[in-house]
Amino acid sequence: MVKVISAEPMENYKLRIRLSNGKNGIFDVSPYLDKGVFHELMEERYFRCVKVAYGGVMWPHEQDFSAETIEYELR
């Protein structure tokens, strides 16, 4: 099962991601920002609070993305 090893916030709602299977790339969060709970991520200070948790990434108010979603969308 793939896991997120590191997630670094970047400009324009992107995350620099490193996965446990050796894949690295950029995950663009912007397509999700107009979807319910993800709207809060539009605040840059809050977006930068991302942490690696439970194999994926998570923010303080429990918005999250699984490693599988990230791997599928990774560029």
C-alpha cells in the first residue's frame, strides 16, 4: 500500500509530494477547492498547515487526500 512520505506546500495550491513507492511529483489541489470542505484551503495560511497523516495528507480541520488519490493525480 502506497503512503505519502512528505508533502511540501507550494504556490498556487500545489503540494510537492514524495511517495513510499519512490514516485515524486506535484499534486494540484486547486481542482478540489470549490468542493465543500476543501473551500477552506483557499486561505493560503491554512493551506500551508498541511501534514502527512494516516498515509495521506491532512489539514487541521480534517480535510484530507489519500495516497491513492494523490498518486493518481500526481504530475
